[in-house]
Amino acid sequence: MILRCHALLFAAFSLCARADIALVSEGGAMAIIVTADHPTRVVRYSAEELVQHVEKATGVILEVRTESEAKTSVLPHIYLGDSRAVREVGIDVERLAAESFVLRVKNDAVFIAGNDGGGDPLDADTRAGTLWGVYEWLDRDLGVRWLWPGELGTQVPRTKTVIAKTCDETIAPRLFQRRLRAGLGFESEHPGLGFTKAAFKQFSDEQSVYLRRHRMGRSYLVSYGHAFTDWWEKDGKAHPEWFQLLESGKRGPNKKNGRFSMCVSNPELQHEIVARWSAKRPPNATTPGFINACENDILGLCTCDKCRVLDGAEPVDYLKFYPPTSKMAGSRFVSDRYARFWLGIQQQAPAGATVVGYAYFNYFQAPTSGIKLNPNILIGYCPSAGWFPRSVEEHAWMKQQWADWRSTGARLFMRTNHLLDGYCMPFIFAHQFSDEFHHAVEKGMVATDYDSLTGHWATQGPNLYTAARLHVRPEASAEEVLVEYYSAFGAASAKVKSYFEYWEDYTTRSREKINQTMEALQASRWRSWAKAAHVLYPPECFAPAVAMLEHASRAAGDDAEAAARVKFLQLGLQHAQLCARVSAMLTLASPTATKDEMKRAVDELIAFRRANERSGISNFNHLAWVEDLSWKLSEETRQTPDLYP
């Protein structure tokens, strides 16, 4: 046994150049994983992830020991997280920037140690620098790719030898917040269309793991969102002057319980916002402070003279890319008043505090008055239009809005709703999404908050993988990212690429039809897409795609993993066809089914979902939410999924 180990060590060292370190060689473990005697939850989970992926690549299970237990081992050590050995080589994790990590391979040891928190490693608010370091190494040296949640979506190249290549780097996330909202909170009046409890738990657990593998998280807590929703109820009587002035001369909402905007020119309102934030902020706080000044979910509507005098000249293209039925129609351009509102708050706030606002509705385009902001103003780019696919002109216009806001001196984060689009159809816009992301990074993007990850992995995989992967490799081109995705299908990769190119071309060519259909059927791009699914995806569009996946299945041959991944896509396509067919019968726009036909159609759909709810092809709870707002449904589907049918 000793002779075999020596032979393996000699063979491994002969493979390594530049003092690279062999971790596995010819089926033998050549290193051990070492943690502190009392590791954090993040470090323990990092070790589990490293062991799991190395085993999947090689069949070899690396042993995990604490420092005290590892003293007698002569094998090279892979140190994870803070420990005595890590500190002895000069790595002080407490001095690292939030979420950053050191990746060092030298002197017969591997060090992966980061700035970590003490919480749940799958919680987005837990700093996980060490975990990010493990994922960075798995990405670089093992070639691991996470295509979609679950085992089938985890691509780990098989190998007999694993080498940790020499390096010494300190790495921090490019963005201080990286967020694809998980889309797990959708609730429907007809839950029978969704997941059973056990299936939902599996789906949500696997997706949570997937998001962390793509390093979704944040370096520090950021507070924002529609900030003043309860202010009228609490303060309307005492301070009506803080609220919008209507044309009627009334302050506040135009009806009971109606939405309202604020009188943002009012200096007392600005002072009150700072005062309330300061009262809640801990006196010994050391993390950056964020003052939420995001307007309510409504246009800026105040008509008072003081607000109006702050408004800049309306851009000539102000309403060019909004449909005539949009809430924006006939609205006043008010970006300058909101820019001055945020600046006024920031100038009253303590040094270092950051004011957060949204570029939204009729203050989405950048100011035209020449006002200059500063990095202590953080603006969420939140268009109420601009859905993909876009025309070349519209796409350029959307990117220009980002550039113009950035030129004010404010910092920007991406806060779009565009991933909510498309229902569960093969609705592909990966290239335009990638181009917008690259442009935003080039023009100073500091964070993301995409609403939401709807989780239709088997029909919209290229979109979702691109959105996740660019958070880790923002410099990668769309083609580079998509090559990673397609390569996981083995010998079927070229056929799968053709399949998704067919759908991306179909989506792009359907732009005008999508816009016109949504308007004609009064369907929302994010709420009631299932009203229009049968019009936008008629039976004839599916036939070429079905044939393409049949060719891909044959091309996969004896590669069981590649064949299973093609089958995953086939299930997604079959489900999309079924949904489009049911849409034609039950759509609220013009239902055609009788009561018996409706029951048969819904039962068929639910039977498919029950049979495949553990496959991970789609977030059925999201679909139930959309369908509830789109279809004429019976009382039966109001029962829980565990009871119906």
C-alpha cells in the first residue's frame, strides 16, 4: 500500500508543472481538505460542495479533517476558510473586502479562504467568500458548469486526474449585489395547477443551491422598494403637503385606498425621510447605510408649482416606445424633479449614506436640465416598457437611457422585470439580454435585482443560464456562454443549438405580433401571458422544434447523460404545447370550451404536471399564478395540489 502511494505521488508530481498540485491521480486521493477545528456553516458547506463535485468528476471522495485531525497527514492540504495555517501564510480573512476570497495554490498547499458570515450558507444575506472561492476553483480547474438546478443540470467533466494550478489571487465579486429573485412566492387562487408541497420543496431547494453556485448574494444589506405606501394612512391628516397635489386641488390619493405619489419638491418631506432613517439606524453601525427614497408604484403625479418648476424639458422621444394604452400615455416628464429629490435627501443625510431611488414610469429617462448627482445616489434602472425582443432602434434607446443616467454621476443597478415575460413558452432572447448586460457593466453597473426568475428551465434555458452566468463572468460574450450551455448535451450539442436558435429567431421575428396581440387581448407581459399563448405559439410553430429534438435525441446516442438532458428539453416542449392548447380553450379573452371540455383540458394539464413535477422543467406555481389571471377555471382547481385531482 505504501509503495502504491509513493508511486501515485511520483506520477502525480511528474504531471505537475509550475508547482501545480495533484489532488486526485489515477483513482487515488492525493490531498485532504482541512478546516478550522470549529468551522463556520459556510466553510462546512464549502467542503461538502468541493467533495461532491470532485467525486462526480473522478469517483474519488476527498477526506475532510479539522486542523487538529490533519496534523499526521503527509498529503497536501486544501485549506478552506479561516484557520491557523491560513493566518500563518498571511491571509487575514477579516481584512478582506466583503465576500472576497484568496485563492492560492503554492508550496504544496491549496488555500481557499474568504470573508464569510456566520449564517446559513444558502441565505443570500450570508457573506460566503470561501464558498465563492470553491466555486471559482471548480469553474477554472475542473470545468464545472451549472446549467439548471438539480443533478441533471450539473455538468462535471469526467477525469482521472485533478490538478490545482498554481495561482495567488484575491478576488471580489464585480457587483456588490447579484440577485435573480427566486420566483418562489407566487400564490394562486387555483393552487391545483401548481406543485404539491413535496415537489415544491424539492424545486425550491434545488434552485436555492443553483443560485448560490452562481454566487447570488450581496456584500451588505441594501434597503429599497416602494417606500411610502403607508404614509398617507399614517401622515395624511397631519401633513397633506407631503403628498401629490391633484388637478382638483386635493392632496393625496384620488380615491380611498388608491395609490399616490409624493410631493417630492417639499424640503420638509426630504428632511422627514432622513430623520426616520436616522432614528432606525443603529448608532454603532459600520456597514454602508442606504436611505430608501423609491417612489410608490405609480407615476409621479404631483401638479404643484414647486414640483413643476423643477421639471426639465421633455425629450423628443419621451413616449416613442410606449404603446398608446400604456399608463405613460399623456404623462408629464418628471425625471428632473426626482433627481433633485434624491439629491436633496442625500445632501441632508449623514456623510457616507446612500440614497436609493428608481428610474421608473415617467421619470425613467434621464434628466434634461443638466443636474449632476454623485455616487452616494444609487438608482435602480426599472423600465415600464422595453420588453424583449426589441427592435434595433428600441434596444439602442433602452441602452442610451442607462448611459444618460450614468452620466449624471449617480451609481446604477439593474432592476428590470423583463425575466417575468414569456410564460412557459420557448421565448428566447439571450443575445439581446447579454448585450444589455454587457453595456450596463461597461457603463458602471454596481448591482442587480432582476424580478424574477420564473424557473422555466426546459424551455427558456439559454435565457436563464445567460442571466446567471454573466453575474460570474460578465466579460463573457453571449456566444461563449451559450457554447458552455450547449456543450453539456454532448454529441447532441449542435442539434440543441439549432433548436434554440430556431426559437430565438421565432421570438425575434414575432416582436410586432407579440406587442399587437398583448394589446388586443389586454394581456400583461408579466401577469396574464397565458391569455395569448395560443395566438403567439400556434400548433404549426411547434412541429419543426419537435423534429429538431428528435434529431438531438438520436444524436445523443449512448451518452445517457446527454440523452437525459435532451429528454428534459422534450418534456418542456411537450408541456408548452399542452399549455398553448389549453390556452386556446380557456383564455379569458375568448373562451371556447364547454364545461366538460374545460375539465378534460385542465385534468390533462394537471396529470402532466403531476407526472413531471419532480423533473424541474418549470416552476408550476408561477404558471398557476399566471393561469389564474388568464383563464376561465373551475372551482375544482381551487383545491390544494395534494388533493386535486
